[in-house]
Amino acid sequence: MIDSFNYLLKVIVIGDSGVGKTNLLLRFVNHTFSNDLKSTIGVQFFTKVISIKNEHIKLQLWDTAGQERYRSISNSYYKGSHGVIICFDLTHQESLDNVVKWYEEVKQQADFNVKIILIGNKLDLSQQRVVGSDTAQQVAKQIGAGYIETSALTSQNVDKAFELLIQEIHMQLK
Ligand code: GDP
């Protein structure tokens, strides 16, 4: 059966507007990238089936679809999520400063044992980079999350980021 799977996991992506959340999802799911995503606003989630140790895992990957712009993400977005990707932009300090606020929201809205990963995106823009790895690592530690730097543009570390999170969730299911 094509659509048979052992687990269905919900993973949500949050973080400031413009950090690259939709493009990370597009890269991971469709292997595509777009500079102008206005038309995708309203898309609620993507699905992808992956395999870990002979088990098929169906991922439901939720995109904020623009809701984050007004910090008005609905409770249902967080509900039942197994994993959270908190994303910031390596070229934009404020987006890292806001990570702790996003984490507070996760703590309030999501299940207590939800797994979190922190992604610093736009790794390709090395000239414009303002956030150092050490600083970001410290924030990750503070919120109890793993940390990885990605580029949705070049696809560097994108699969790895999702795999890290999913493996962590998968271990907990055992
Ligand atoms: P969202 O608002 O967090 O969903 O961010 P988007 O995915 O819409 O991306 C916002 C802008 O950043 C768009 O112009 C993207 O083309 C750009 N962008 C996203 N990811 C990257 C990346 O890894 N590198 C570069 N150079 N630009 C990116």
C-alpha cells in the first residue's frame, strides 16, 4: 500500500515573518525555493513520508501561512504537535531576540514533552550574517533545543535539520 505508515507526526514551524519558514518547508518537501511566496499564503500544511529504520513516518508539516505577522497564531496550530521548529534569520538579530518569545508561546500552547529544534536560516548570506554560532547555541541551550544552521536557498543542512528533529521524536515513541 502506498499510503501506509507507522506513525503520523505533526511538526509546526514558527518564528518571525520573513525568516524563511515557508521556503524551508518547500525545500524539504518539494525541493523548491521561491523568492515571492505571496501566492502560497493560506497553505496550511505539507505532507511527506520518510523512513527511519524500516518504519514509515508520515509528516504533517504546518506552516503559519502569515498568521505570525500579527502574533496571532491560533491555539489549534500548536495542538497535538510532536515537534516544533523555531526559526530565525542569521542576518537579522531581532529574529533571534524573539526566539525566547516564541518559546514562551510553545510552553503555553504545546504539549509539555514536545521536541524543539532551533534553526538559524539564510546561511548562504555570509556577508550579511550578524548572528554568531555561539550566541545562537546559547539561546538553543536556554530553551532546551538542538541547534542547526541552514540555507533554504542552497538546501544546505535542510534535510539534516528535519531529520534531527524527527529522530528525536521517533526515539520518544519507542
Ligand atoms: P517566512 O515568512 O518565514 O515564511 O519566510 P519566506 O520563506 O517567505 O522567506 C522570506 C524571504 O527570505 C523570501 O524573500 C525568501 O526568498 C528569502 N529566503 C528564505 N530562505 C532563504 C535562504 O536560506 N537564503 C536566502 N538568501 N534567502 C532566503
